[in-house]
Amino acid sequence: MTRQRILVVVLLLVALATVTVLVLLPRLKGPTVLTGYVEGEPLYLAAPVAGSVTAMYVVRGQPVAAGARLFVVDPQQSRSVRDEAAAEVAAAQAQAEDARKGQRPVEVAVFEANIAAAEAHAVDARAALRRVSILAAKGFAAKAALDDAQAMSRAADAQVTAARRQRDAATLGARADQIRAADAKVSAAAAGLTGANARLSDVAPVAPAAARVEDVFYQAGEWAPANQPILSLLPDARIKLRFYVPERSLSAYRLGGVVQFSCDGCATGLTARINYISPRPEFTPPVIYSRGARDGLVYLIEARPSVRLNPGQPVDVIPLGPAR
């Protein structure tokens, strides 16, 4: 009976030791791989105006190169605005050139005629002043008449001076402030043309980078509301790995560092470059079926893979060693 009890106790101790080893040994050694997944951040492209989709150049799942045409939303309205802005630029430039040229020869001739008329009037006024002055000196004209003759002579001379100044301004060109105003109109019209060209390009966007067409929401001939996504792109540069690192191993990971990973059906020796390390710890998300303990704090790390992968695809990341 005693031997049986001893045997039971021994078996219990052996079982307890086995369970302890099975549970604690993985914790002590750490995980052999870090389980993660692939995530993509799509871009949603839309037009700033409502209209009919006149052309769709891509289909769902199609790879596109940077600068490839994607779709066109009725460009007639935006093209009309662009043409109107271009006409305003041309008109403003013509006004600025005209301001720099000054008055035309015909207009200058008019000023010369005005000067001649003013000079003739001034000669008559001076002659009248001489006559009145002689009569006033002999007592045959009142002093008031002399004052009036002097005033008329001065007014006639002032008219000659004013006419000559107008002629000089016409010959030299418009005033500087008029030229500046004309140049300001040209700049304003050019800015409007730039905005119109930008709006015209917005209704016919191109791929900003190499990508894959994730989905197409509107086909050619359908009406698309303003600012409503027409298709979504998944650029290669916005595909990343997401995996979690235990707190005790975080010091081995650095921005710009390289990690190795593997996935089902992928080539061997794949790498990814770390571009984000979360500054805040968290508990292992339920979606990650870690081989280690789930009650420890972990840090999210994101890395850009060297190859194109599919979002949602599970990956195994080889842990880095302790920091040196």
C-alpha cells in the first residue's frame, strides 16, 4: 500500500514537472517567430465636380504604373472655365502692353493741336494785357480792367503749360502706377488660369505611384457625385507588415532596421524595412495567435516589405536578437 502511494506521488511529481517544463520553457526561450499580417492603406480618388464618367481606363485588380490614366469625369465644364481664364489672361496682357506703349501717334497729334490752340490764346491774352496796360497808364482804363487782363494772361499761360505736360505724358507712356495696376491684373488672371488648369486635371487624374486597382465604384456612363470616390488604388509603398514585439525585446528594433519574414507561397529570404515603432505598449490583440504568452505587453511595429504582398496575408517574422 505504501509503495502504491509512493508511486502515485512520484507520478504526480513527474506530471507536474512535465507541465511546468512545457509551460515555462517556451516563455524562457521566447518565441521562434513573431506572427503578423499584411495591411494595405488604399487611396480613394474622386473628382471635385459632379458629372458623368466619360472614360474608365482601368479594371479591378489591374496593376498601374505611376502617371497612368485612370478615369475622366465630364471635362466640358472645367474646360470652359479654363478657356475663359485663358482669355482673361490674354486681355490683361494686351492692356499691360498698351499701358507701356503710351498714347498712339493720332492721340499725340491731338495734344499738339491743343498746345497750339493754348499758345494762340496766350498770345491774344498777352496782347490784350499790353493794350490795357497802356490805357491804364494814361488814365483811360480802370485798375479793375488791368487786373482782369493780367489774370486772363496768367490763365492762358497756365493752359499752355498744362497742354505741354499732357503731350509729354502721352509721349513717354502711361504712369508707373497705371503700369503696376495692369501688371497686377495680368498676375491675377494668370493665377485664375492656373487654378482652372488644376481643376481640369482633377477631373482626369493619373496614378500618383505604382499601384494596384483595388476597386472600381463607377463605370463609364454612370453619374458620379462630387467628391465621391470613383476608384481606390493600393500603392506598393502603402503595403506594410504589422507584427508585435514583446516588451523585453523592443530594444533590438530600430527605425530603418531590416527584419526577415516568410509567408505561405512566398519566396525565401524576404525582408522588410522598419518604418514605425509604436511608442505605447498594449496587450497582444486577439487576432494575433502568438505562440508565447498572451498576458505580456507588446509593441506594434510596421515594416515595408521588399516585394508586393496581398493585404490580410499572414506572415512569420524572425525575431531580432538582443540589442548590442
